[in-house]
Amino acid sequence: MKELDPLVFLAVFQEMLGPLLWLMILVIVVGTAAFVALLLKERTINSKRLVRAEFAGLAGGVLALVLMAKVSSSGFTDAGGPADWFLIALVFGLGLAGTAILVYTVLGWRQPAKS
């Protein structure tokens, strides 16, 4: 594989995740749009809401690792080199950040900040 083709990645993820891939893409797109709309509406970051979202993000990172272990043919004991551990850390970090953003957004639209 001499060049990176996005369609190859799409095919691999489709094979691994099945219909869950499209649900995840929908959640990412809608969640990002709702987050940006919330930031434009409030024009600030609510620190109390952010701390709650960060704690929920820890659980999201763990769930991302569980999902990774379920859809891949290897487990955490198969990780041998630095690249494997970097990928594990990256999956945890993306799960943490994504969950924190989604939880912050949901909390923001359910309980708007007081002016």
C-alpha cells in the first residue's frame, strides 16, 4: 500500500463495525453541530458543566477501548510495540474527548447556563 486512500479506510471500518459505523458518524456530525450551536448561543464555556463532562469522558474512553477489543481480532495482551500502545492511547483519548463533548452538549441544551 503505497498511498493512503480514504475509501480503503471506509471499507475496513465498514467491515469491522457494520451498521454501527454509520450510527457513529451520524452521532459525530449531529453532536459537533449541536456543540458549535451551543457555543455560539452561550458564547462561553461553563466550567461546572465541563468538569461533569470530563468525568463522563473517562467512562467514554473505557467504552471506546472495549469496543476496539470487540471489533478487532486481537486483545490488549497482543500489544507489543510502541505503535500498538500509541494506538490504544489514541482510541482512549478519542473516546474520552468525544464523550466529553457530547455530554457537555447534552447538559448545555438540557440545563442552559444562567446569564
